[in-house]
Amino acid sequence: MQNQPRKTAIAVAAAQFALLAASAAMAQESAPQASVVVVTGQRAALQSAQNIKRNSDEIVDSIVAEDIGKLPDRSITEVLQRVVGVAIDRTMAKGDPEHYSVEGSGVTIRGLTYVRSELNGRDSFSANGGRSLNFEDVPPELMAGVDVYKNPSAEQIEGSIGGLVNLRTALPFDYKGAKVSLSADYTYNELGGKKKPGASILASNRWKTPIGEFGALVDLAYSESATRTDAFQVEPYYPRTDVVNGQTVWVPKGAQWRTLQFDRKREGYYGALQWQKDSTLKSHLTYFKSKYQMQWDENAIFSQASPYNIHVSPDATYGPNGNLLTGTMTDPADGGINFGGDTRTANRKSDTTDISWNITWRPAGRWTLKSDLQYIKAKTHSFDSTVATGIQMAKENVDLTGDVPRLNFDQADLAYLADPKNYYWAFTMEHMDRAKATGKSWKGDAIYDFEDHPFLKDIRFGVRLSDKDSVTMNSNPSYNWSAISQPWQLGWDINKLASLGDPRFSGNTELHTFDNFFNKNMQVPSLVFPSVSTATGYPDSYAALHKYHDILCAEAHNGDASGCGTWKPATFGTDPAGTNNQSEKTKAFYTQVRFGFDELKYPIDGNIGLRYVKTDLTAHGFTTFKPDYNIPSGNIVGGLPFAVIPAFQAEQDFENSYHNVLPSLNLRMKASDKLQFRFAYAGAMSRPDFDQLQAYTSLSQKIDVTNNGGQTTVNSVNQSGDAKGNPQLKPITSKQVDLTAEWYFSPVGSFTVGVFNKQLKDVILKQTFNYQIPDVSGNMQNFAVTGPVNGAKGRARGIELAYQQYFDKLPGWMSGIGVQANYTYIDSKQTLYTPVFSPYCGGSGQTDSLNTSMNGCDTNGQTFSNLPLPLLSKNAYNLALLYDKGPWSARLAYSWRSKNLQAVDVNGTNGGDATDSNPASPTFGQHVVHWALPTWADSFGQLDASLFYQINERTSIGFEGTNLTDAKYRQLMQQHTGLMGRAWFVSGPRYSVKMRYSF
């Protein structure tokens, strides 16, 4: 409820601007024509973007840089969130909602993640197992503009159901002559207290020679960023009948806190050569390279307690649904509430290189021929290391009634938590990955201009050939969690924990004090964590720590270490389970006719076309099979029949070919010089990501038998498996319709309305599919394998509103005031081809697993239903107050989106100790069910600002502020008590000073 006043204020402001806009627009309609004024800066950028939208053949929204290096935000993702219908994710990875991304990560368009990326109209991608760029890797300083296409035409490359993001760079002939632009900035993060630089330089010129005109452009960019994120978390709530007499109350197993220091370096190198003989022949060659390097270090404490051993103080209070609000938690049965405290360090280096050559030739008056050749290479590698201590906390007092959890500790608690002797070595976890992707493509286009035809403008046709290879290697296990000493090992493996109070196990730790936590708004205890050097010292530091376990295990077994398991590092690069090797070739042909009925009362123009594409995929993979039964040799076997299949491990290649026919129609009707309407229809497709196509499958044959003397009775046979991917996946397809109304009442004034409907088919999700291998007789045997399938249909439909205007008729300095606003509403639905819903999560075997992964499962063993498409917010809006007059230019921008489902069954909100509440289950009442909560991002808004002063025509200075209100990003977890608070993140405001010089 604390956000309500801010939302109300924004709504009032929007209403006032709407009234002001109406009166100003009416005034402009009746005003006499003024002399032509040359606009520059922010106003010119908005005018250019409006012209692109107004004159485009397709439905498109654009953001144009005021000057090179002057897009309005600090990252491409933050730029994109200003576009109507576009939203960004704020977590670092899809499957890891526990880490916040300050500059944003993934992009959705109209609520869908099926987004394709281009660089200058050519396909572009990162080596991330997907098919699009990591937009956060790309330097915004190199961009001249960003275009977002909402409904494709036949001549555009296929693959964008949600939308297409095209990043545009400059060419030498974009400038009349010599051009040099330099910028430098310095950014300070208030929470982290660090300052980081950034700079860019562009130099361009053109020369006339006897063989034509030449141009050359070089653009370089460099920036660093240092941010910090602090977070509180509350563990999922468990139903308890033994806490309050006669009641079921829901109690978490603890609350916790963490801090993460993130350092990023981004480099960009761009060069372009351009040549034009005359109006009939021209060519350009471009080189683009982006380099991204990040390093983050985290200190986090998290509960590892047994939830059913938690005691709650008698003075505790509970909400109307029974959830704990305030109280003190203890765990006397385990000697305290068991917490882990980890030091985690992760780094990643990525780069993408694009080399492209284009030539355009007009051999005759009506023909235009184009050839476009591209080579792209992307690579990345990462190392992620976690080392943890553990502590058994005597008590934890929580207050969950406020906007942020409050944890209260007395002086004895603080002293206990700061003393290394109370900690033990807990676990290690390493992860490594490396990926490389290459792409080669050629595109040829021909255009025939009809010139004076009464309604035909031109006909276009062309072909595109592409060849992609993608190899991704992950460590196996991907995240190799290995215990050093844990309370659950006591009594059978070790007799005591590897305490830091034992001189043999002390050292290599440090006290972390959590200074300035939550920007000095909260205080939390100091804790003892492993040193960063211990985390970065893999594998030697890991081996040394795991020797502590070996010592304790040998002591517990009278010096006999033969039964003590030894630590094994994850394999990397040698295990086929960790390797995904894909090759893909496509052949596409399109034809498109552009037309215009200009003599009608309401002129109509547009294009109609058809694109055909054939895709051939080869997945290089591995299949393993292991039978699981015990039949003594010589026994007589009876009961159920079963197939005899020898165990094997084999390399195997999988082929998959499919073709798609994609029609498109784009119409525009001009009701007046200022009002136009559009209608668009298209068939679209989006190929599966490469990580969904991995061809590694492990199969098992589990046979339950009863051996009685020389007789064996087969009671049951289960042939199943698990697939990391599915190389036989088909693309997701869509039939989509758009209808827009666009009113352009001034050069920088417009109001547009758009409605859209996308009908999706073959949505990819995790279910079972049939997999066959031969038995010893050559008969094919069926295995029910769990993995990704084309298992659902769905829809995404909604409305987009966008408005912008400068109020030029206001007197004096106020005539520089402007406003820009947009709003998006999206409704979605997903319907499974084979529903797997069951009210209970336990007791139904493989169907149980699918039910949990699709519908989620609470800690009470009951599922949820009617979950929406992931990452889709029903409501989103942007509101910006602008100023541009004389030497001053300013912007105050607020971006907001409503809550959205992040994922189901992800780290931190899943486990294996839910209560089996299925009365038909043999384990009814036991704490043995796998649970997986739907995790949501709560509604979130962020306020940013900029102010620039033009000293002279060449020099400007300015200030930028990001997240000025220090907004809290909140995550929710869905339980049967409601949407409960899971995590609260703050990253603090960021301030930048900038200077630009150009001539």
C-alpha cells in the first residue's frame, strides 16, 4: 500500500498533462503556419523517431540518439524499456531469481520472450545458448538508434513472434562531411560508494575521388560500472499443526540477508567504410565488436534448518491466513537454527564480432539489386565458485509486518555471530561454462520499381542462406555442490563438524560488517565468511577444505578412511552430458509487393508478401542406457514380460528438418494529413533455443522383482528417462493481427493506439515424450522421457497507448516543456495439449513431476493452477517530463510494470520436504514430496533523470541520475496463504556527470 500515493500522484500528473495536451493541440490546429525552425538535441531525436514510425511500412517504434553516444539511458536494456510494449527482466538469469540485475537483463515484447535481435538489419546473437543478443553486453554509445518491429513483413528475417529489435549504427555518409564526437563520463553508485569512468569517440569523414566518393568512420566506446545490491529474504512457509494448539499456522524456517558487489567493463569497437560510384552503385563494409566482462562477489547467509523442528515463541502473531508475522524462532532439537554463510565469486567474459559487406547496384532504371554478406562469431566463458561456512543460530526474532523484514538481535546474539569459533566449514560449489557460436549468411534482394503504375509501387524478392554452429560446454554436475561438514552427516559419517574453533580447521575467513546496509536504512549483524581468495583458489583450496571432512570421517571410523567418500571436482569439457553441439542451416525465399491507392478519398498503401523458410538441424549428442534390476543367474523368470537391453553409452546424431510458410499483410489508410490507421496480419515463427535442442538423453529400465529360491517374479517394469533437450522440437508459430490509429498533430506531437492479438501454437514446455531404442531382438522399445516438448497453445493480446508532445504555445521558458507517456495492457492464456493437473503433488510417479514443473507445488503438497505465461506483466507504463529550450535539455522519466511470473521450480523456492497430502499415496502425511513455488516479480517502478547544458554549439555538460528514489525490487512466492514476500533488493541511486564535444 505504500506505493499508492506515488501511483496516485503519477495518475494526477498524467491527467493534467492530457488536459494540457488537448488544449495545446487544439491551439496548434488553428494557429497560422510559422517559419521553419531547425530543431536539435532531445526534440530532434523525438521528431526523427516519430517520422520513422509514421512513414514505416510496418508497425515500428524507435528511439533515436540525439547525437552519437547519446542514447537516453545507460544500457540497451534500459533504453528498450521506454518503448511501448517492451519490458525488461531485473534478474541476472532465468533460473536464478536470487540475484538482481541493476541494468536489466532479458527483454520481452508484448509479454513474450520470443524476441529476435538484429544489428543493422542483420541477424545477431550472443553465445548464450539462445538466439538473440545479450543486450546488456552491447555498448549503447555505439548506437545511432534502436527500432522495435511489432509485426514482421515478408522481407524481414524470420524468427520474431514477440518482436524484432534492430540496433542501428552510423555510416560515414550519414554526415555531410567531417564529424568528430567525444564524450566522457564519471558514475558514482551511492550504495557501493564506488566511482567508475566511461568514454567514447567517433571520427568520420568523406572524400570525393575520380572513382567515386569514399567515407570512413571509426567509433570506440569504453565504460565501467560498479554497483552493489543488498537484499533480505524470507524462506518459504511450511504448514504446522504443532505450534499453536488447534490451528494450522505457516512458519518459515528463517529469514536472511546478503550483499553483492558487481563490477562490469564494456568495450565497443566499430568501423565502417563506404563507397559510392554514383546513384547506380554503392557499397559499405562494417566491423563491429562488443566485449563484456563482469565480476561479482557476494556474501550471503541462508537457512539450512529443518523446517519441522522450528519452534516459535508464545507471543508470536499470525496473519488472517495463518502466516507468521512476528515472533522469535528457535531450533533446540538441532542445537540452533542452522544457517549457511557463503562467499561466492563469479566472473564472465563475452564478446561478439560482426563483419558485414553490402553492395547495392541499379543496373537499369527500374531494377535495384542488393547483396549482403555477414560473418558473426560470439564466445563466452565463466567461472562461478561458492565456499560456505555454517553456524547454528540460537534464535532469530522476526517482524514481517512492514515494507521490509526487520530482524532483531540482542547483544549476546551479535557477539555470538561475530565469533569465528562458533562457525564450521559447510560446503563448496563450483560451476564452469564455455560457449562459442558462429554464423555465416548471405542475402540477395531484387527490387523492381513500377514507377508510374496506378497502384503498384514495386515488387521485391530475395533469398537468404545461413549456416550456424553452436557449442556450449557446462561442468557436470553443472553446479557441483559438495558437503564439507553438515549436521545431517553427524552420527554416520562424521562425529563432529569442522569447527573454526579447532586449530586444525581455522583460518581463511574474514568478518564482514555489512556497512551502509540498505543505504543505512537497516542494520544486520556482522558474520564470518570464507575469504574471497579461498573461493577463487579452486581447485587447490577446495581440495584442502575437503580434507577436513576426510580427517573427521577417519576419526569417526577409528582411523579407517576406506569408507569415506572423497571429493570429486566437476568434470569440464570431457563429459558429453555437459556438451551441447548444434549445427543449423536455413534457406529462405520471399516475395513482397508494395502498393498504394493514392487517388482514393482515403488513400491506402501497404505491402503483401510471402516468406518460405526451410530449416535443417543436426544435433550432435549422446545417449546412455542403464538397466536396474537384480535377477540371479539361472533363475526361472515369470510375471510381467520385459525387454532385454544391454547397458550402453553411445554418441548419436539427430537430424530435424522443417519448413514454414509465413504470409504477411501491412495496410495503412490515411484519413488526413495527420491521422492514419494501420492493419497488419502475419504468420510468424520462433525457433527453439539451442539449449532446448541438446541431444543428451539418459534412459533407465527399472524392474521390480521378487526372488524366491530359483524363481523370479517380475512385478513391474518402468522404462523412463530424462532429456537435457529435445532435438526434434518444432518452432513455435503464431498467427497475429495488429490494428492501430495514429494521430500526428505536430512534428513532435502524436497520440497512437494499437491493439494486437497473437495466437500461439506449439509452445515449448517440459513434459514427457516417447523415445525408442532397440532391444536384443531388434524390436523398438518405448521409453517415457521427460524433457522439452511442443506441448501447448496460447495467446497474448492487448492494447498499447502512446503520446508525446512539446507545448510550444506556452509562454516564455515554459514552451520548452514536453511530455512523453505510454501504457500497455496484455492478457495471456496457455492451454496444454495434454493437461497434467492434479490437486496433489505426491503419490503419482512421473505425472507428479510434470504436474509440479507445470503448476507448481506448495509445501503442503498441493498444486496451483492457471499460471500465466512467464515474464508477462498485465500492465506497464512509462511517463516522462521533458524540457528542451535554448541551451537546456532535461528529462524526468518513470518506468513501471506490474507483477509477473518469473518461473516455477527455481533455486531458493523449491525442495523435497513438503507434506504428502494425497490420501491415496503410500507416503501420506510424510515430508517427502518435491515442492516448487511459483516465483513472481512484484510491481516495480524506477525514476531516472537527466539535465544537460549546451555551453556552445560544440560542447555540452550534463548530469544523469538513475533510480533516484532508491526503489525496492520485491519478489513474491505463491503459496496457499497468498503471495508472500520472498526477497527485497535495493541497489541505490547512481549519478553520472558527462561532457560531450563534437565538431
